[in-house]
Amino acid sequence: PDPDIKTNDTIRLDLTTGKILDYAKFEAGNTVMISGGNNIGRVGTITHREKHPGSFEIVHVKDAAGHAFNTRLENVCVIGKGNQPWISLPKGNGVKLSIIEDRAQRMSKAKK
């Protein structure tokens, strides 16, 4: 194991050889996907990490539309370095629409 890889970092693994190809640190500026909680499925970049000893650590994330949200550390998974994700993103690039935006989008699809 690489001594630079710490807890919450993400690695790219070659399945045939079992070797680590690359890794992404859990730090501000890297692309993340939310895997639990109310923000599940959202994609954004880490802006800040709050440490609360004896309680939950909070991660501040900003998505591509400029919306900022917070979630627990356990719900966050790094998916790429900088703004380049290592995986293909879901429809809408992981941006959660507001209720009004979602309704307008559905109405425009229904008219077609």
C-alpha cells in the first residue's frame, strides 16, 4: 500500500493485476458524489471540511449549477481529481433541480 493514501481517499485499481493505478485525495477541489442522505446522487466539488470531535464531520460541497450544500463525511465519495470525474455521471451531471425547475422541465417534455 502507498503511504500517501489515507482514509476516505479513492483509488483506481487494475483488476487484472491488483495494482493501484492512481488515487484521488479527499481534499478541497476534488469531484465527489453523495452516496447517502437527502442529497443522494448529487455531484460536486469539495469546498470545505468541518471537523467536530466526538460528533459527525461535515463536508461542504458546491455543484456545477453553483448550489452549495452540506452533508456528513460518511455520505461522500471522491470520484475524480479536480473537475474531471473518473466515472460517467448520471443524467443532468448530478445537479439536483429545484421544484420549480423540475416542474418546468417536465412540462416542456410533456408538450413535445
